[in-house]
Amino acid sequence: MEELTINEIQKISLEILHTVAEICEEQSFRYTLMYGTLIGAVRHHGYIPWDDDVDIMMPRPDYEQFLAYMKKNIQKYPNFRIFNRETCPEYPYMITRISDDRYIIKANNEIFYGIGVFIDIYPFDGLGMTKKEALSYGLKGDRLSSFCYQASRQHFLIETTTLRLRKMVKYPVYLLARLIGKEFFQNKLEKLAAVKDYDLSEYVGCVVWLSGGEKDIFLRKWFDTTIMMPFDKYEFRVPEEYDQVPTHGYGDYMCLPPEEARMGHHCYKVYKKE
């Protein structure tokens, strides 16, 4: 099979995003572009040139309604496959991925579960009324999701870990996580995500994948109002005061990173099915 280029992956992901966004508009589900995809929209009016995936967020109530809609109407989207804990027992994460089933991904250090080119949908939950409460609550999710991630690795790798303390504890964490199994941590994360209400919280974030600490904790009001912004040949929703979100997470996001840092962050290869 011939490996897809990053430009080909981006074009496929764009069409998945467009379909998902159309569903959200038709059904009045809240969503916005998020993380690197939001930066791409603002800085490049499309993908960050070296980015290899698409990220959007949905408030938890809309996320659950979206999944219910897709479960009922999946026959309308014959090339789509939904990946989350409910639909795929081998799937290692607690976010949802919408995949184009005409392609297949072969990851370097991940137990195979059959996904193709995909977009990430991050469910945002309430984290509390104060930053202190949100950070304490969110870090519980960070620890659990780290264990969940390690439990699904084929073998141990340092990967992107840079802090010395995290490097020291990572191997014991890996061994313990593999021993216990990802289902234990997924159960814990599922319960944690149900504790606080998105619409009644001042602070929100993806508690089931809150890997950035305080940088992954946001004021809910930043997402309350959205506008349409050009992204490649389409338009998608972004926060009305969109500058606040990437500035909070990345600082001066309009400044390009050094050339050696301009690379995708996933370790996989993508192929078209024969």
C-alpha cells in the first residue's frame, strides 16, 4: 500500500470536519475548532502546514447528543466509523474520533484497533467555579488519562516527556498501568467526567485528557459565543473572542515555532485500503 502524504491526510480530514460541522449546524450542537486547528484557522486560514490532525471541542451535553445522533444515523455516512469506548473495546482514549474507513493507520507504539484518517472531538466538562478547584479536579483527570495512555502502549518509550521527574516515574507508571489495564482507568475517567456540569461551571476543559495542566483549563465564557471563520475552502466555528483561547494555551501563538519544531505530533503512517 502507498503511504499518504500529509497534504492528502489534511484533505481527507477536512472533509470529515466539514461533514461533522454540517451536522452540528443542522442539529444545533455547539462546537468550536480547538488547539492547533484553531491556531491554523487564525494564523494560516487553514491547517498549520505541518499539522497532521484536526481538533474540535464540544460541551459535554452537545457531545453526548452528537454521539446519539451518529449512532442513530450512521448509515447516512457510509465511510464513517465512530471510535470511542462504546463502539470499540480496544480503543484506548476517552475522547471520540470520527474516522474515514477507506484508510488505515499503522501506529508505531499503539495496540492496533483499526482506525483510519480521523478528527478528534474533545468533550469539555465543567471543572468548577474557581481556578483552584478546576486545577485540583482537572489534575485528577490528567493522572488517570496518563495511566490509561500507558496501559495501551505496546512497549515503553519516553516519547515527548521532558520534565526530569516525569521521566523518572514514567517507567514504573507504564508497568503499573499495563498490569491494571486500561478499562480500570477508563471507568474512573467516566465517573470523573460526570461530576460537574459544563453550563454551571466558570471553568471548563477536557477532564478526560487534560494533559496541559493549567493551560488546558479555560473560562467557559470564552466559548459561549462563536463566529464563523474561513478554514481552507470552508468556514467553521471559533470562539468570538478567539485570541484568548490559544494565547492562554500557547502564549504568542502568532509567532512561528523554530523549524526543528515544525512537525506533526503523531507517530503513525496512513494508507489507503486496497
